[in-house]
Amino acid sequence: MRAWPLDWQRHYTDCLDSRAQLGDLLPGMTIHGLNVGRWSERQRQHIVWQGLLDGQRERLAALGVEPLAVPAEEAAPRKKAGAGKPSVFDRGVAALAQVPGAHRIGDCAAPARRGDPGR
């Protein structure tokens, strides 16, 4: 089971200890040197909310922190840039396959470097 990060626990405990309401938790509000306002706003982001454990979500909901609506660009599946195109590696392999005799090992006589002993 995944443990809750210590930083998350500190921010949550400071929110509890202060008895702050959700409206009070604006970015910039600090308690004991921790910016609990920015932390609570971040917890509401869809990507962060999905990464929380069920117990964390329940505790945030008890404080009145609910996730923000999923942005439209996140909800719609995105196509990968260049989807359907072969990768650079695949194009290189295909080009090498077109060179006659390139598949045989030891056929390539690479020039020796200057000062390379044994060649």
C-alpha cells in the first residue's frame, strides 16, 4: 500500500488545526510557514485529484475541497503527434535494409583511426 507523502500530511494537518473554511484557503494563505492555500488549490486539479488515494479524497471532501471539473481538452482523447508515421529508428532500419549486403556482419571495413594500433 502506498504511503501518504509527509508533505501532504503536514498541509492537511495545518488545514485541520486552523479550522479554516474552503473560502479561506486562497493561494498565498500560509499556516506555520506552509502555503495551504496553494496546496488546497492544487489538490482540486483533476490530474492531482486522480492521483490521490481514496482516504485522502475523503478527508479533503470533509474539508469541503472538491475536484474541479475536467477541462474539455483533457476529456477529449488526443491524437499523438505524428501518429501512424514510423519512428526515426524504424526509418533508419528500413533504409539499412535497402543497402545490399549490409546485413552481413564483418563486411564493413571501417577506416582505422589515426594512431590506432593493430590495423
